[in-house]
Amino acid sequence: MQTTEHFGNHLPYIVSTPDETDTNKNYDVIILLHGYGASMYDLVGIAPAINKEDYIYVFLNAPNELNIGYGQTGYAWIPIGDSSEINQIATLINNSIEEFLNNTDYNIGKLYIGGFSQGGMMTIHVGLPSKISFEGAIILSSRMYLEQKIELSVNDPNSTKIFMAHGIQDSVLPVEDGRNTKNHLTQMGFDLEYHEYNIGHEITLEVLEDLSNWLK
């Protein structure tokens, strides 16, 4: 796949596209949000394993810079344990998606939003309430903020489906967090496909295979 970096008016982002594209084809777009302490580069490598021919991928970079040691810089969407900044982050994420859509030369079809760990939290609390219409939401090794009510707009249970994956050996966000989130979203009425794996806080090829099949 081909990747290009963009430093726009809101958040930096990377766009990955198929090696060969068809100008007459509509491409569905998958927007992916990285986890706490990572960056927009972190999830780029998973795109070919999901589907390298039929989708365009957009990887957004969180705004809050972190010193993660050894001279390395990471990024966070919001501070750990503090969900009070979600509204500000929602504005940045939504504006960045709109910026990509307004500036792309590709014919765009359906939109998906997803994320790993803290990026999954943003998928739940920013993606689902967004006024941008998403065909589906992808929540990997994550959880919801129970103190934050989810106010739905266009992404209601009748229009947006959800894929969730969690490792039963996850020591960062225990699998109970994933199960509780699944139950809450199911009670809200969402069409939800949920998988558990004998893995830790990670994304494996098995996860990506199930995600690829779900997208089909």
C-alpha cells in the first residue's frame, strides 16, 4: 500500500491507499485511532492484513504529546482517568475527518471508524455520537467511560454496526471491561459482533482476519 503524511489544520494524519487504484471505483474509508502513548504510525502496518485492495485508511494522530522514555515521544487523546476533555477531542477528530473527505481525490463510499485501546474509547465516545455517518465502528481491546453518556445522532443502532475484540489475558484493560462495554452497547440496541482471544493487549492476525470477514 502507498502512504502519505498530512499535516492539516486540526490533527496530523496518514493516508494509506491501494497500490493500484481505479478512478471509477468508490472506496470505503476506515479511520483508525491509535492507543495511549503511540502515534499515527502505530497502526499503519495492520491495513494490508485487513484488506489492501478495497479500502482507504486514515490514521489520525492524537494531540497530546507524551514523553514515553528513552527520548521517545508518544501521544494521548486524553489523560488517563480523565474523560472531561472528550468534547474538545471530538471537535478535533470530526474536523480532521471532514478535512480529509473535503480534500481527497478518491470517490468515497462508506465510512468506518475504529481504534485500539484508548483509540477504541474515542471510537465509542466520539465516533458513535458524531454527526458524521459511519457504517460501522471497530473497538479493539478497549472499554467505555461509564461516567460519559453516549448521545447518539446519525449513528444509531439501525444504521451503524459494531465489531469488538478483546484478549482474555489483557493486563492493561481486563477482558471484563470489554464484556461490560459489549453488554452496554448491546442494551443500547447495536448490532454487535464480539470476539475474545487467548491474547494480551494486542492486535493479532486472528483478530484482523475476523475483522476482515466482518467488513465483507
